[in-house]
Amino acid sequence: MKLASSALIKFTVGLLLVGALLFLPAGTFGYRNGWLFIGLLFVPMLILGTVLLIKAPKLLEKRLSAKEKEGTQKGVVALSGILFIAGFVVAGLDFRFGWSHVPLWAVIASAAVLLVSYALYAEVMRENAYLSRTIEVQENQKVVDTGLYAIVRHPMYAVTLWLFLSIPIVLGSWWALLCFAPYLAVIAVRIRNEEKVLEAGLAGYREYKKRVRYRIIPFIW
């Protein structure tokens, strides 16, 4: 019950925060793209959280923990937060003042990308029971090299990259896309630091890097 209460509180706070960041700048609750995004994000989140609570409560507990110890990672998390706040606020302002027009087909396509990304996100969590929101090597942790981990070393980041870049288009704002675009560089910094931690503390990770050459984009990086 304690875990369920903690998860529900964080879910509710997140929902209210995102809603405020979107609808206050928009100046109205009639921002339909905002409602579309909230539905696409929070309904799957609620379903995934419920499944984890029932089948993998320890993994859910780790995912709820967000206290980074690495100095570099603290900076990455802070910068990510700033980008997201800026992106949501700009999207709301874009709707209010009509700065850009995103065609319906692009919104629908991006919504599909967001949902597929979320499904792959869930698959990565199913594949790797050691996933945590903080950079750490856990007790008895082993290298996972199956499923999507056999294609790229960081499928979670690969999936979230597609998910996050689809958000501003779902919100109907090309200007917000400029706010979210630097997330690629932020992820690159996080990955480089994470791999140093894993190489130093996780047995077999150096060998895994030789077998799977690419971090998040096959044949590119």
C-alpha cells in the first residue's frame, strides 16, 4: 500500500504539473493537442504502473527513485527538466498566439510514434529487471544482452529519444520542437558518463560493448 500510495501521488503531481505547464500558457482548457498529449502519456503510464505494481513492485520502486549521486548525472537531470518545462510552456504559448501550424497528419503520425515508443519502453523494462532512473551498479547485477539490448546498448534512451521528440509535434508546435531538440545532446552526455560507471563496476560490460557496437542508433552511434 505504501508503494501504491507513493506511485499514485507522483502520478497525480506529474499530471497536475504537466497540465499547468500546458494550459496556463495556452490561456484556456480548449487546447485540444494538450489534452491529446496528456491522454497519450498518462493513460499508458497508469496502465504500466499498475502492471509493475502487481508483477514487479521492486522494479516500480526503483523507477520511482530519482536521487542521482553522480555529479554529471545531477546536471543532466536538471538540464532535462529545464528543457521539458520550456517545451511545454512554449507549446502552450504557441497555441495561444498561433505561431506555427502543424498539419493533422503530422500530429497523428507523431501520436503513433509516441504510443509505439511507449510500448517499446515497456518491453525494455520487461527485458531488464535492473533498470533504474539513477546511474548505479546494483548488487548481483548482470549484463543484459538479449532483445533490444542485442541491437543497441541503451535501448531505453533510444526509445525515449523518439518519444520525447514526438511530444512537441503532438502538441502542435514547431517552436516547442526547438526546445526538445537539445535532449539528444543531453542523452549523449548521460550515456557517456553511465558507460564509465558500468565499465568500472559491472563485470562483462567491456565485452558487451565489443559485441554491441552502437549506443542508441544502429550503424550511426
